[in-house]
Amino acid sequence: MGTRPILVHVTHEAANKMGGIGAVLEGFFTCQSYLDAVERSIIIGPLFTTEGSVLDRLGPTGEVLYSSFDGLTQTGYASAFSRIESFYGVGIIYGRRTFVDSQTGIKSSPEAVLIDVRKADPGPVNELKAKMFEEFDIESDLYEHLWDFEQYVRLAPAALAVLKVIGAATDKTVVVAHEYMGMPAAMAAILDQTCNYKTVFYAHEVATMRKIVEDHPGHDTMFYNVIKKAHQQKLYVEDVFGPQDRYFKHPLVDASKHCDAIFAVGGLIADELRFLAPEFESENISVVYNGIHAYKTTVEEKLNSKRKLQQYCFNLLGHTPDFVFTHVTRLVRSKGLWRDLRVLEHLDDAFTREGKTAVMYMLTTEVCQRRSCDVFEMEARYDWPVAHREGWPDLSGGEATFYTAIQEFNAKSTSVKIIFINQFGFSRKLCGSRMPEDMEIIDIHRGTDVELGQSIYEPFGIALVEPLTFGGLCVFTNVSGCAGFVRDAIVGTNPSPKDGTRNIIIADYTSIDGLFPEIKDLLAINRAARDRVEVAESREVADEILMLLPKSNSELAAMIENGRRIAQNMSWDVVINDYLLPTLEKILHTGTTVRSTTKISANMQR
């Protein structure tokens, strides 16, 4: 790039990796192309707790240089930070977080800022809320009782003040709003008359659309057919689904049309943004996929990881399975976990006929990581994770509901058994004494034969394709953002498309064969109609899995080689160089005049 920008990432994952945004930041900060192109990276977010010591503030790899809570002032910014705290009524933690790719050795330590906004002075906050109403039509009074809205508005004025103190308020500063959480800071940057910030909305999802997909019984079977039909008829979300302003995330995401650019993590996310309102049709929306790692591995290394997973099954269930299936995810409705069970039902019949067995590791939870001592106690008392009990530290409400379905499956199945591990992490320390001592999280990605991930809403899905570089068979849906990237990557790997799909199965739960010709008919798709689609598609997915599972080490070697070639075309270097940097270059060189609110108001009248 001609100008090396300062990128300010505003996110709820400023201190710890908790999900997809954290995975993206980790990918950026351990990618040499990003580090070469960006002069300075700063992560900003709210402080969620003051419990613990100064060593805990910025996560396990953080170094705190300033903390008003701990009396730490090891930075020249200390006196200026103190003035900000006094004026805005906030607390500040400043330091660095270190990111390391253990495979490549690439390391970086971006700056990190946490702001405690619980007692923020209402003056600057209310001033921002007034401007957000005048310029962006956001009625904060409708949502300020919701802390998930209020804390990010409170964060914005103090965050921009911090940027000025640390010398990061320049014409080459790009404020990157990761999801709705970062939008108040982006709007504050747009309104700032002292600096010509550039702003980017990083759409890791479209919150309005996720809620519609999850809440409607037709899920993706309904929604993506509706959006296709609506596009043909020039209709938008409120035309079809009614007013959305009651959902607090909607106006924040809608305001992203005022940013200089929008990054969408997949092609369907870009389509969903354009479905928000007519103004998005002409917006600068760029698809910036998430990246994955392309590690080298051998057949023996893969089989060694698989043997660990097989041994774990033997330790738990008393038999060694022929095949290992996995799904590593969060326990939320959008992940469509019930579809995994539908596929496994078909596979159970087939494996029984063939005399084969399989284990399915469901590594998913809806709550925080359990303490090691609790895990070992549950294991000793009632055979966790083979058996579970409701209540902390074991099953939460959603986990208990899902476990009921697993119990039913295991009671009926003959050759496939599911082990539900409701825990973050995959090691003996975190998962109990029966897990092999040398087990690591990479083993579940490297050792699996098949990774299932048949989501009803999946903006990208990094975890779904992590086994790709290790020759795993990855199963995901056509509504997953990674599907588009995979198609692009396969074209560039040289093998024929047929060879390219040996590592990939893309399920389609949206195919309805024109049975619902009008939008009103599509909106009437209920659970029964979706069930019929799922039963038929899950059988096809199972048949494809049976066909593509490698039958020999030579076939496995071919899958490893082909998977790595595809993964190389989906690497973070490819994402940065081919997708992210061109858009950054464009917005950094399109005008250098400070915005005026008159310009913003004019844009709103389009």
C-alpha cells in the first residue's frame, strides 16, 4: 500500500478471543502481509470486569502498562489518561496483547485499550446520542436500558479521546467497527470535526437477518429463497418482514451505510446488507473472507492424531471406532446441530450393514469454560462426558435440551455414538483423566475424518474448514460464507472441480424446486416443510460422506495434499492481499477533507 494505515479495531473481544471476531484478529496479527501493510494496530473495547489481578486484565498474553484500577502507570500517556478518566468518568487499561502462530512463529503485539464505562459521565454520552439521532436517525432512548447497546455508546467518546492521546488520530487512521458493537465509535469518528478518520463496518454477520433466520420455523429454507425473490422485486427487509427498529442492533447496523466502506465476510452477507435498505445497493461493500491456516502434515501425523481420538473413545466407551466425526462450535440455534443427528442416523444404518463403527465428538457449550477441578469431579462422580446432569457446573438449560436429543440418538443407534463435550478447550487438564495425556486442540482438527457444520446461518465458519489442510472431509451448507471462498479456492488449485470436491461437501437445505412461487408462499414455510427438505438432503449428505471417506492411506494422502492446496488459496495472506488491502487502499485515497455534518445530512436524504 502507498500509505501504511493505523487500524483501530473496536470490538467486544479486545481482551480475549471469544468467537469469530477474535479468530479474525488472531489471523490478522499473525499474518505477515497484514503486519507489513499496517503501520500500527490498536484494539479497543469495554472492560467487562474489574475482578482478578492486573495480570488478568488483557488476557493470558497481555502486558498492562497503565491501569487506574491497579495503580500502574508504566507509560508516558499516564497523566493524559488520568485527565480523560476525570473528564469522561471512565477507567482505562492500556497495554499490549501478544499473538503468536505456533506453526509459523510469526508474532506481533498490538496495543490494547479497555475502558470501564459503568460510571461514565452522561454529558459527553448524551451529546453523542443527540448527534446520533440528528445525523443517523438513531433513537437511543429506545435502547439505552439495554446494556449491550448502552455500553458501546458510552465507550465511543472516551475511545476517540484515547486515540488522540496516543497519537493515533490521523488522516490515515481507519476506525474498524467490528459488528454493531463498534458502530457508535465509528459514528463518533464520522462526526469528529478535528480529524478525517476513515471508517469501516466489518460485517461478521447481519444481526437483523440472523434474528429473522433463527426465529422463523422455516429457517434458511425460507429466508434465502425469500431474499432471492425480494431482490427480483426490489423489496427490502421491512417490506417483507415489517419494521425492525424494535431490535436494538438493527439501527446500528443500518447506520453502517455512512461508513467509507463495508467488509462482508461472505457473499451472502453482502446480499443481506443490500436487503437492509435501498441505500445499501450503491454502498462500497467488499467481500473480505475470513482466512484459514495452511499447515503441512503427513499421513502418519494425521493418523497419530486420529489414534488419540480413537483411544479417547476407547477410554470412554470401551471400543475403538473406525471413523471419527467432529463438530466444534458454539451451542446456538444457528449452528443447526439437529441436522448432524439426521445425517448420523443415515450413517448408522450404513455402517451397521458394513460392520463399521464411528464416534461423533460434539465439542460445544453455551457457557464459559468449566474449571478443571469441576470436570474431574464430574468425571469421577457420574462418568462425564459420557453422562451428564442438569445444573452447574454441568448442563445449562440449552445444553440439557440438546443432550436429551443426543441421549435419544445413542439409545437407538447401533454403530455410531455421540460424545457431548460441553467444554471450551480439548486437553486432559480441561476434559478429564481419560483423555490422552498428549492431546491438543489441533488433534481434533487434524485427526478427524469428517467435520460436520450444517448451519442455518453461518456468515463464514472458520472452524468448519480448519480440518481442510489436514485432509479432513468438511461438510457445511451453501449458506455458509466459506462456501464461496472454497469455490474460488478450488478453481485455483489446478485439479478438476471433481477432484476439488473430494474434501468438501456443500449441503443445500434451501432447494425447494419452485414449490413456493410467491414470497407469501415462502413465508409460510413451516417446520414440517423444512423437515421434509432436511430428511431428503441429510440422506444425500450421508451418501456423499460414505462415497468420499478415504479407503486407503494413498487416498488419504491425496486428500491431505488436495486439502492443503485448497487451504493455501484460502490463507490469511490471500485474504489480506487480494481482498482487504485493495479496499483499504481505495478509501485512504478518496478525498482528504474533513467531513461535515451537512454532508452526512445530505447523504441521509438520498
